Amino acid sequence: MAGVHYPSLPGSAQEELAGRLLPDGAGGMLAIQLDGGRAGVQRLLDRFRMVSFAASLAGVETTVSHPEVTSHRYLTPEERAALGIHPGTLRISAGIEEQDDIIEDFLQALGD
């Protein structure tokens, strides 16, 4: 995995702002940057057992979205890159399932 984007993550460009505006935490929305671009995203999507792909996020179940082919598909690759959206970017909306179940699904899907 090439990176994690979350506002209150130590070292994040938004860490200080998130700490002021979101003192109780930034919520269940984050993004990860996978190695392997679109193929890496597809490999992860194919391996999920519980997590579902969705074009829109923020329901009660854990979902993932691939901005390159959903929310930001209308932008050029250069415009997406300028926004920090790369072929391996996957947006995650954590749901209300047991956290251990969510973590286990991601770990098994990310495994070799």
C-alpha cells in the first residue's frame, strides 16, 4: 500500500485543522493509495468478502469506491493527480459492522 489519507492522521497536511474542527475524531471516511493502480484496486475489490463496492459512500455498511471510475471519472488523469487521486486510490466509508470484521476483511483482501 502506498499511503493512507485521513485528516487526523499524524503528519497529515490537515492534522492541525482536523484537531481543531473535529476534536472527537474525523469519522469513518478515509482513502488509501494502493500500489498497482487500477489493477491493484480491482484485485482488492475481487478479494473482499464483506465490504461492498459502491459508487456513493456513507451508508451504514462498509463500502469502497474507486474515484477514477466513479466520482472523478470526468476529470483528466492530470486533473485527478493534481487532486491527489491516482489510479490506485480507493475511498472507504466505514460502516457500523464490528470493527474486527472490517479489519479482517481488509487484511485478507490486501494479503498476497
